[in-house]
Amino acid sequence: MPPVPDISLPEYIIERTRLYGSAPALIDGPTGRVVRYDELEPMVRSTAAGLYARGLREGDVLAILSGNCIEYPVALHAGALLGAKVTTLSSMSTPYEAARQLTDANASHVIAGGAQLGTAKAAVEEVSAKGAAPLRMYTFDDDAADADVEPFSALLAGGPSPPPPTFDPVAHVAFIPYSSGTSGLPKGVELTHKNVLANILQAEVAHLSLTTDDCLIGVLPFFHIYGLTALLNCALSSGASIVTLPQFDPALFLRVLKEHKVTVAHVAPPLVGFLAKHPAVDAVLPLPHLKELFSGAAPLGVELEGEARARLGVFVRQGYGMTEAAPITHIVPYDRGRAGDANGAVGELMPGMECKIVDITSGDPVGVGERGEILLRGPNIMKGYLDRPDANAESFDEAGFYRTGDVGYVDDKGLYYVVDRVKELIKVKGYQVPPAELEAALLGCEAIADAAVIGIECGKRGELPKAYVVRQKGHEGLSAEAVSDYLRGKVAEYKQVAAEHVEFIEAVPKSAAGKILRKQLRAMEAERERAAAAA
């Protein structure tokens, strides 16, 4: 990969935007408002001046709690330009969750979307009640501003030019997104300017090439590192247009795909499932400009990948990564994806990175085709977890490789496959059963819209898999027996799901990035067991 420039991430993005003139950079999906590339630099610099005039300094923490909007990247890069650390909060946070992150990150300024302003206010009140210094608040929705919350337009109005930053982009933290890592409560991930910039350059080299002819749909949340880097910053670096959506709305999503002639859709597996199976998609087909679905955040099964490719007539490929890697570590190259020899693979290792796969129990390296935990090292790997020395010690081996907690293998063609999480493996008679493998198999059934699998205790076998299934529209008669029968012959005997361990639900609980929240399902099962024991 090329050397990483010794400049801050926003200065690099600003340099790139100067190449694209009046081409549209950001388009608001619901309203059609446009920010052009030649408008971005003055907006970012004015906002930085506005924040500086209100006390934001190098090393301070700016929090953003908002859905996707065209002001989001302006605020993001304005804070980073000053040398502030930007922590991004889930737009679906509760006040309790937001207060915890604001406190943990030691935020001093908060920018909220209009829909999230109530949550932000409640969180700030909770933080202040615990004795913290008052936080300054702003909102992207000028109409929602009040005596305690300044409108974003006031920041955009600027102020005296702040002094040039003095921080070292190699070591200085740009963003603090939150991740559970391999386990536990969410932790602040310290990503330096170099970490994120390195990942943008790695992506450009590794076949994630975008041009001014591309239009992307910004439905992946910008607060999540997948949306922040792979979608937002890679697009701004390349001159592509992004149509932002504040949340997933099926009708709006499909309208934007059609009307804006979207060429590349960054998605997670649930959206692939929607595009592959939902009857509403028929109304917008064909989509002649859509050339690629790029899926990440969770494993995408081969059958679902094939269904989406067949229905839409597009190129479908996967990438793999994690918040701690800023995030992309593997990508399926165009040529291998088109050749059809990478189905189910998360891709080749990104340039400039090292990867080793080790036995889950012994820690010894395993051979080609053998499964083990994936460990990674490279210029995009995080500085560390914020104020978590114990977690950092556990997360890196003695050679500085990050322990991903993911189970996978590499084949003799250099393609990597991720099969599951170390912590989520189900142990049946000592055999390892990856939930994602069963979920991928279940999604191959046309009567199943979605599925999630967890392990439940069994006195004789240790654990058994249990499946939570969402019926596809028009297949309300699907039975537990039919689901169990569907898996026979598709997976080994010890991986079978008995009919009594199939439960139908309305929706699978998932994070904003599309990852299945198995902890919620386990908690539900544990509560049932407690209730049964008390009865």
C-alpha cells in the first residue's frame, strides 16, 4: 500500500474534495438538499471556527448523537480538524446508554439530531446530576433549538480562525466509536488519524475503487465505523455522491435506489435479505444503474448472496472488519467475485496487514483450511481501548496482534472465511456449532425471512442449538417441524435443530449495523428458566 501521508484525516479529505469541483457530495434523501464538493471545505472550516469560539479545544471530546444527515460529516470533520476527539453515539441510544458513553468518553460538547434531541437532553441532565461539568449542546435541527441548545447554523456561521493544530496525526485520536470487542460492555475504541486514513488508502488499493460517476446510498449509520469509513470517508475521498437516509425506511430506501440511480449499495446481511426476498422490491426492478451490493458487519451466507445476485442482476461481495481495525481488514476483489470463486468468502487480506489464525484452545498457528481465531496486525489497528488497560492486555498477543474473537480459516487461494464468534460457538458433545452457519442455511428457505440461533443448555449434550425464525410474508403456515426438516441433509447431525427448539418471532433483534443481538435472546431464555424454576 502507499505510505500514509503525515497529515490529519480532515486535511486529507479536504485536499481530495478540491479535486471534484461542484459535483454533488451529499444529498439528503428525504428532502433532496445538496452539499457540493466545493462547499464542503468552507463548511468544515467555518464549523471548526464556531466550535473553537465556544470552547472546543485540542484533546477535548465532541459527541455526535444523530441519524444520518448531510450535516453529520461536516460536524465530524470540523471537530477532528481542531484536534478534538469525536465520539459517535448510536442514534437509537436510550438516555441511560447515551449518558454512560458521554461520561466514559468525557465529552464536553454534544451535537444531536432533531429526533435524538430529547435523548441527548436527558443524557446530559443525567451526566450533570453526577457532578460533571456542564456540556454545551447543539442540534442539527435549527427549529428544535432553544435557550439551552444552539442551532447548528450558529456553528456554520463561523468565528475567528482557530490557531493551526499542533497534534501528531500518527498518535492523536480522531474518533472514539464504541464496541464490545470480543466480549463485555461497550468500550471506547481509540482510532488515530493515521488508523482511519490508512484504512481509506488500503480500501482504495484493495478494489474498493469509487469514482465521481458513483452514487452511494447512505443507509448504514455514520455513527458505526462501517458507515463512517467504508461508506462516508471512502466516498468523500473518491468524489462519489452519497444520498443520506436517517434510518431504514423500506419505501424511501427503494425510491432512492431508483430515482438517484445508485450504483453501489453498502449493506449488512439483513438488507441483502430484504433485497433478495421482499415482494416490495419488485416494484423498482430493474435497477440498471446498481452494479454492486457490498455487504459487511456480519457473515453473509452463500445461498442468500446467490439469491440477491440472481434477483437484482448485480455483483455481490463481502468485506470483513471490526471497529478496532477502522474497520476493513478483508475485501473480495472484483475479479475473484465476478469469477464466482469467492462465494461466501470475506475476501483477501488488505494490503499492509498481517493475519494469523490460531487454535482456539492452544493458541498455536493452524494450517490452511483449518479453523481458528483470527488475529490481525497493521497500520489501521486501533491505538487501544479508552482507559481499559486490562482489556488492552487481553486483546493483544505478545507480538502485537489483535485478537478478533472471530473464528475463520483461509483456503489455498488466499481467500478468508469467517464462520462465527469464539464466544458464540455452541458446543454439542464437544463439537463446535457456529450459529452463523445454521442461520445461513435457514435463510436459504424461501419461507424464512430471517433467523437467529443460540445455544441452550442440555444435560446430556452440553448445549443444543435453538432457532428463532421470522416467517416470510405469505408463508404464515410454516411449522416448526418444517423448519427442522429443512435442515436435515444440509448440516451434520450434531448441528440439527429439533422442532421443539424452533421458535417463531416477529423480528430478530439486531444492532444498527445489522449484527444479531444474541445476548438479548440468551437473556430471554434465562428469564424463562428462572420463571419455570420459581413456578
